[in-house]
Amino acid sequence: MKLDIRAVVMAGGSGTRFWPLSRANRPKQFLPVTGRRSMLEETVARLRPLVPPRHIYTVADAAKTQTIVRLLPRLHLRNMLVEPEGRNTAPSLILVTARIHAENPAAVVVVLPSDHLIRDVPVFLRQLEAGCRTAAERRALVTFGIPPAFPSTGYGYIRASAKPAGRTGGFLFHEVESFEEKPPLKKARKFVRAKNYTWNSGMFIWRADVFAEKLKTHAPAYAPGWDRMLAAFRKKRRRAAAAAFKTLPAKSIDYALMEKASGVLVFPARFGWSDVGAWSSLFDIWPRDGRGNAARGEILAMESEGNLVYNPGRFTALVGVKDLIVVATEDALLVCRRDADQKVKDVLAELKRLKKGSDALFSGRGTPGSGAAPGPGR
């Protein structure tokens, strides 16, 4: 059976942990932090062997969609859906799934973040195709779980059945028993030891019509908005779709549906995943010298080890320092310990509290790109 696969790339994140390089108008997904192209471009490029450009959709606010238009000129403008306002991921995914449902209720929808790193693309594509076939044939909601590399307290976890529920394309999948909140360290260690817990990746697969059925059964508060939105897309009424969007409860798709639904399956991901969640994650991505220093830009490291430097086009000298992160941009300099990089997002909150810094420190100097962003139904 040939599948109609549609890929949805969620591109609305703020990326505050990558400040000062990342700003509100140029968040992490628009930056080339893992390669030569932006993370958004890398995400779309790895999909193309499986999904043609006409079946790739993006979801973001109007300002970010202007940048998406510039970065992804091969995508159809009508597939760049604009969130009328920020209401978390459940309304956004209802918006785009309703749009796809109006075109083909049996289409298989793949939901992917725009700012994750996938190291083994061939395995990713094989597993993605297997997940699509599983979602279609078993009428299930499918998610990818990341085998935990360490007892993280920054990720949510998925508890899966110990016994596999089946196999597709050589990959095992399991029934989801529960979704777990971000745990304290003691509990995270317990999850890792148990072997049947994975990190929640935020990657999902479902048939459009099955999503609608699950939504009405397990998240009925969203049903009226779904019906209004679907009717609007069928009649090509963009403003009506935007009005329906604004009535939807502002929750994540995990809270709104995935944690409540029956028939949810999880595949342990085998394709070398990283969410590139903070500056320290780049130590495993950028080349390092013999003393563990990683850099973008020329450096001289004397009696220094384990440092990460972002200062392209300029020279940086390190003398007698260890385990630091140094990030220089045109208007700001960040210096922090490697083990404190999760707190970088707090810098912006503190600057706002103290009412210090120019607007550029928060939003940037403007995002490249021009032209009006398309609306929800365009």
C-alpha cells in the first residue's frame, strides 16, 4: 500500500538557551550551529528522499514565517501555516492536521521539530517510513522515544510495555503505558535502570482521520474547534480557520492528547539524535582539539581544556581556563561554565527585570527576509 506522507516541521521555537547568538527574531532553528546550513534547512533536506516539497508544511508565527520563506524557497507558500497567536503545540498541530485532512483524510502526518540533529539519516528515513506504515495500518498514534544516554532531568520520559507489540520494517514498537514529567535526579536514575523508559522526543506520526477520532474521544474540549477549522479549510476560508484556532485551549499536544489517548505506540529511535538544547551539546558535534576545546573561529588554547568558543572571524586566546563557554556576537559576550549553560535563558529574564540592554539583545537586529507572511489557510 502506497502511503501519502505529509511532513510537518514545527518552526516556532525561541531557542533562548543559545543566547546571545539566538534572539527572538533569529532563534536556533534559523542558525547554522550544527553545519553549514540552518537547522531548519537541514531538517527539510533530510526529508526529501521520502517526502516531496509539495507535501512538507511548516508552522510558525508570522515573523518567523517570513524567514522560512527565504530559507526554503522550494516549499509551497500555501504550506507555510501561520499561527494567529502563540497557543502551544496542540492548537498548532490541530491547525495543520485539519489542513491536511481537508486534502486527504487518510494522509499520514509526520510531526518533527525544526531544531534537532539527526546523525544517521538513512536509518532515520527507514525508521520514519516504518513508523508511517505502523500508524496507517494499526490506526495508532506513534511517537519516537530516545534511549536515554544519562539520567536527564530536563526531558520528559515515556514508559513503554516491556514486551514488544509488533515489528515493522525490522524495527520493534511498544505500547505506551504512560508519559512521565521531567523527573528529579533520583527518579531519572530509576528510569534509566528500568530499561523500558525513553526520552520524549517530540516527534509524532498519525493518520489525519485517526488524529481526529482520537481528539474527539480523548480531548473533547478541542472537538468544536477542530470541526470549525476543518470546515474552514474545506471552504478555503483562511480567516475562519484563524478564528477557530483562537478558541482552542492553549496546551501542548502531550498534555492535550498523547497522555490521554489509547493506542499510542513508541519506537526506540536508532538514528543518532540530539535536541541541541544548549551550548554544551555542541561539544559532541563540533570538532575538538587534543585537549577537548571546540571552536568556531580561530583560537589559541594555552593550558586550557574542555572549552567551547563561538567567535567566528576573530581570534580568541584562552590561557589557563577550563570548561568554559565563550560566545561573542556583535553586541554581546557570554562567558559561563559548561555545567551552567542551562541557565543562559535566565540572562534575558534578568536583563528584563533590571531593564538593562537594548531591544536588540532580546529580539536581534531584524530577521532577513521580506514580504507578507501567508495566512493559516493560504
